[in-house]
Amino acid sequence: MAKKVVASLQKGEGRSFTKVIKMIKSPKTGAWTFKETMIHNDQVRNFLSKKN
């Protein structure tokens, strides 16, 4: 099933989106968590520059 999703993202409108994974450190425990989203290519730099 994943192959169909990847193939559909490589055509047309799917090329203008990027999957971004960001590591965020918890202030309480100090543990690292991952925030994973699909965002438009124009907003990648803005997403990564935000604290949370």
C-alpha cells in the first residue's frame, strides 16, 4: 500500500509537498519526540525555524 502512496505523490501536485520530521526535546523529561508532517515546499524553512 505504501508504494501506491509514494507513486501518487511523485506525480502532479504531490511534488509540491515535503514530508518533514522534526526532533523536539521535552522540557519536563528531557526525552526527544518526533513531529512528522506533510507541508508545502514553500513552508519548510518556516516550519523548521519555529521552536515547537
